[in-house]
Amino acid sequence: MSAAERRIETVRVELGARAYDILIGDGLIGAAGREIAARLPGARAAIVTDENVAARHAAALAASLEAAGIAATTITVAPGEKSKSFSMLEEVVDAVLAARLERGDAVIALGGGVVGDLAGFVAGIVRRGMRFVQMPTSLLAQVDSSVGGKTGINSPRGKNLVGVFNQPRLVLADTGTLDTLPSREFRAGYAEVAKYGLIDRPDFFAWLERNWREVFSGGPARAQAIAESCRAKAEIVARDEFETGDRALLNLGHTFGHALEAATNYDGNRLVHGEGVSIGVALAHRFSARLNLASPDDAARVEAHFRDVGLPWRMADIPGPLPDAETLLGFIQQDKKVTRGTLTFILTHGIGQSFIARDVPASEVLAFLKENHPG
Ligand code: NAD
């Protein structure tokens, strides 16, 4: 079947010599062998995946590669954030070397953001850089982590502190794999989709308000939302690959979100990353209203949308007790550079009008956290 028949969308990430395509559509695992062989002729491959994804999708990928003449070995890690560690990095590096793969061969990340970040880092450092293909299988990975080339692992001192920028040669987002994703994970990834509308695409946010049910149930609206999210991210990454400016806009909601993840000890039973982002995005809008930068109606609109889709949108939605406002501010200050008592935040003038605010007084943040603290 041709790409048109299969309704595969292509989004190009324009990065000069490092430009690449993101293909989005149902059934791309079956087409992976052909797509990879066409772009990386003669390459062998290591599929890096996690146990959950391996059980559902690794055999289909291996068969597709084999049919295209690509010899592949599969490396499976434990699911979850803990696999973004030095010890797992060492294990995966060793497995790739044991398979005698060369610089011209490919590391294929088949999984969510954890696998993508880990495998991308492995590809960036083994033999000083192998070829790298992203095959994201969670919504978060399809709309965010597989695009833009940030890869890495966590340090005991914090998340994502060790890694490299390493753009993939190709991203294959098989939307069919989302059918096996737990619904809580799908919903969490949706927070990042809504985020793109709220950064600078007000029409997309309005479209999501009307069409979110179809996005959740699958079909063309879901693929459309993923493609629009990838276009949004690709545009920002093309403008600012190494985050010296605009790319920071992608952190909308992440300052509050990361603080809440830290405050809940990264306990996925209480809060997963995308849920932290949804609360963080809602708080960023509420905070902007408090600073008289935006209308409180816009904050209410964002909160209503997250409530409708079943995402948490306020701190009170997190099960269990939270540390006090001072401690939360401490997490925010750890996450951010603090310059003479002021912080950098992504704030907004309204729906789809986010901007980088470099001089937010810590005292305002603290007062806001106190007002919104559930305890
Ligand atoms: P994840 O990789 O842990 O996946 C979530 C869960 O879903 C896991 O249990 C996984 O096994 C399971 N899963 C994934 N796909 C599945 C499928 N199709 N069927 C069944 N189960 C499936 O988490 P995530 O939310 O995908 O990604 C979070 C990670 O991404 C974090 O480590 C975060 O730091 C990173 N991230 C990176 C970037 C970047 O630019 N590199 C951007 C955002 C987030």
C-alpha cells in the first residue's frame, strides 16, 4: 500500500543537514522495515524497547525489519523512569556492542519517552554516534519526546541531567500502537497536545475543545491532533534547536509540573509526568491572571477543558498530602536558575499567547502557591 492509501502524514523537521521526517499513521510498524531500509541502506539494527511494549509490538517490528533484510537484535529494559539510569545505560551500551553493531547501523527506540530518551543517548555515544530511529508508542512520545533530539538519563541529583542532543534520522509514529496504551497514560500525553494550542495555536486549542472525544476514541482526529502537535514542536525546534531562546516555550506548565513531580517523589501512582504538566499548565494560566497578564476567563477555560477530559488541573487533585508552599517553591528554585530572587517562567497573555517571563519575583510565586495550596 502506498503512503497515501494508508493515510500517512509526513511532518518535516527542518534542521539543514540534520533534517528528518516524522511519519504518522496506523500500521507503520508493518512498514518500518521498508521505510528504514530506504533511508539507511545496508544498516543492521538494535531495537531498544521495554517489557510492556515488547510484549505487544516488538515481534511485529522484528518481522517487518526481517522482511526488509534488516538483521536486528532486541534489547528489552524494565518499564518506567528508573530505566533512565547509569546502570541501564551501561547494560544497553554493552548489549549493542555485544551485537557487534557499527557506527553505520541503527538503534531503534520502540516505546515511550523513557525508552526514546535512553536509546537516543545510547545511539549518541556508542562508537561516537550511531544512526538513530524513533518509534514512539505512547501519546506523549508521539507528540513530544521523540521529536527534537533531546536524549538522556536521570542523575540521582535530578531528572534529565545527563545526555546529548541527538536528532533521529526518522520518526515512525504508529498511531495503532496507542490502542494498547493504558488510558491514564493516553490522557497524560494529551496534556502535551493541549499545551501546543496554549503556547501559540489558539485555533488548535479551540479545535481540541470541540474534538477531544474523537481524539480519545481514535481514528482520523487522533492522527490529526498528533500531526498538528508534531508540526508545532518541529517549528519551534527548527527555530531554536539548542534551547537558547524560543524552545523554552515548550516548558509551559513544566516549572510547576516538575515541582509537583518532585514533591510526590516521582511516584507514578500519585502523579505521572503528563498529569504534572496538566496541573502546571492550568496553574501557569491562573498565575498569569493573578499577575494581571491575562483574563481569569482564560484560566477558567483551560481548567474546564482539563476537567472535561478527566485530567487533574489543580493541586487538590493529587492524592495524598503535599509539602507546604515554601517547600514547593524550593523545588521550583532547584529546577530553575534564580537570578537575584527572580525566576524564569512561561506565562501567558491569553489562550495561545504564551511568552517567556524572565523576572518573576519568587515572593509572587510563593503567595500564589499559598493561595492555591489544598492543605
Ligand atoms: P514511559 O516511556 O514510561 O511510558 C509510559 C508507560 O506506558 C510505560 O509503562 C510503558 O511501558 C507503557 N507503554 C508505552 N507505550 C505503550 C503501548 N503502546 N502499549 C502499552 N504500554 C505502553 O513514559 P512516557 O510518558 O512515554 O514518557 C515520559 C518520559 O519522557 C520521561 O522520562 C520524560 O522525561 C521524557 N520526555 C522527554 C522529552 C524529550 O524531549 N526528550 C520530552 C518530554 C518527556
